[in-house]
Amino acid sequence: MARVTLEHVTKRYEDVTAVDDMNLEIEDGEFVCLVGPSGCGKSTTMETIAGLTKPTEGTIHIGDRDVTKLPPKDRGVSMVFQNIALFPHMNVYENISFGLRLRKYDKDEIDRRVDQAADIVQLEGMLEREPNELSGGQQQRVAIARAIVREPDVFLMDEPLANLDAKLRVHMRTELQRLHKQLETTIIYVTHDQAEAMTMSDRIAVINAGELQQIDPPLVCYNEPANRFVAGFIGSPSMNFVEGELTAGGLSTEHFDLEFDASAIDVPSGEAITMGVRPEDIYLTKNVDSATSASEVVEARTDVLEPMGDQIFVYLSLDETSAEMMTSDEASAASNQLLMSVDPDTDIDEDQSISVVLDRSKVHLFDPGTGNAIAHGVESLSHATPETEAGAETADVARADSESGGRRE
């Protein structure tokens, strides 16, 4: 096991910057997912760690060693690729042991490691089988066992489940979590599937256009996104975004107003601002009690319903513009559209006038220029009462006591 540290790592290909000044620290024994859209630089980042690609600038440390210029074989890493790449003319035992035999390990040591790895990934009794006699999930386990026998400091996995069917991917996600607990080793996992990232990792590193956007535990990325990109990428379906203008009374948009104490935000009145709210944080007025801090009523008309089994996605139109007159891309980005999720037993129809509220405690505000987050939740931005001010003063005193070890001047 080992800590992995990237310091100012940059990778350029002529006029294309694949990784831009990446600073990343992954703790010993941590499971970190590198996640982002296709072409964002996550695989290139992993390849620089593996030694398959040399960074243009920056340094890479694994444990206490600077491995920036070391070949892959000397870095103490094992890699599992999207393409399983088993040798078709070798049986399972031979595939798993290939790397060890290449390095001329003792036969008894090879047998010990292969048996141990086969036990970990549940391949007992299959060592004599050929790859074409295995299911897709079993073949992936062989590839993982081949990495385990190296007993590396770090496991690198580049979208290893991408070629499996949906049901098998869910099963293998569980297997990988169990493997991580059993081996207690550092795992760096590349994926574009946010469900994999959210369910498996200790922390998620969100990457876009070669730049690290945020690295935090999954729920922090979900509930407190660092910027609009993270907010839109993490979560399915995506967060709703509405452009508006900050006023003394809150936020004014083309179709509705959101009231809160805008003086608590370090943004001048009259400035443009982007509001974000997730579909599950929009409620029918009859369910207003489910919202921690309900906004004023917003009038809308249902457009399209998508039953998903455990919920229904409801596309809302905020004005008389027909979504049928727009392309799908225009509809998804339109300021007059909101997506709401409701329980599957909700009595709701298409082309129906409804009233909804937003949960202000779950509303996010972003700078439309930089995209950086300004606030997560505006429930607490209401005008302070004498009681809340007194409570805040007491909290400040208690915090000062704690930081000074209880000493008073």
C-alpha cells in the first residue's frame, strides 16, 4: 500500500493539453475514482501514474519514491484495463501467473499467489478452464486476479466494467468494494459512470478539460458541488439551472422569484446569478411539508412524463412555449424548463397545470461567469432575529474557547 501524489502534472500533445497542472493526493489504502466526460483527461492522468505516459511537467510520487522517470515495472503498480486482454491460448492459471512466470518467480511462490488470488475473486475450481469457457464477469475476475498476484502498492483500474452488461456491472461493483476491503490497498479507478463513482469510492476526483474540478467524498460532491460543472455532472438526472438576477429580496428570474436575504451573499444586488436545484428538491404544493424550507409557489404545466418504476420524471414548462417546437438540446437547456421527480403513485398527467415549490435549503447559487459555487442552500440566509444573532454570538465565543484551549485573555 502507498500514498500517490501528483504535483503540478501536465501532459501536452502538441497543441492539445490533456492534463493541466494536476495536483492530487491519494491516501494510503484509499479508493478514489477519477470521473468525468469522455476526453476529459482521466485516463491520461492514470497512464502518467502507471508510467505508460510521461508527463510534460510535474512529478509523481508513490509512497516516498519519486517515480516520474521510472518504467512501469518498477513503480509497484498493477493495472486492469477496459479491454480484458486475456491470452486465448492460455488457461486461467496461465493467464493469472503470466507476469510472475515472466519475472521468473519460484514455482511454489507462483502457486501460492495464484491460489490466493483465485480465492479472493472466487475462481476456485476454474484454473484449468480456457477464457472462452468463462462468462464476461469471470473473465474480468481473471484480469483482476492477474493484477492481484503482483501484490502491488497501487491498483489502477481504467473502466474495467465498461464492456459488461448492466446487471453484471452492478454485481462487479459489489465485488470490487469487497476486494478493496479485503486487500486494504490503494485503488485508483477511472470511470465516466457516476453511479460507479458514487457507490464505490471513498472520494471522487471530478475532472473536466484536463483540470481537477473537485475532490471530495461522493455526498459532498453531490450536496456541495464546487462549481456548476460538478453540479451538472454529478447526479442523474442532472441538476436544473435557471439564470436570474440578484435583488435585495432574493433572486428574480424570468418566470418566478425566490425570496431570501440576499445581503448574506457577497454579491452586489443587480448582478447576474445562476440558480441550481435538483429534480428531487422540487415538490407539488400538496407535498409542501416535505420541503425543509419551501419557496413561493411556482406555476407550471406538465410536458412529458417518464415513469422509471421507483419514481416519475416530470418535465415542466414554465410558460406557454411548446417544447414540441424545440430540439431536444434546446429543450434541455431552455430557461423555461424544469425537471421534477415524484413518487410513482402520484396522480399526474401530461399537459396539466400544477403548482410546485422549491426547497430553498437545497437550492444552489453559482457565479455565471466563473461557474464557481456561491451558496449551497438559501434557507439560512433569511433575516436574522435577535435570538439567532444571540445564538451565533454564543457559538462564536464557544468556538474561540475551543481554538484557544479554553483560555481567556
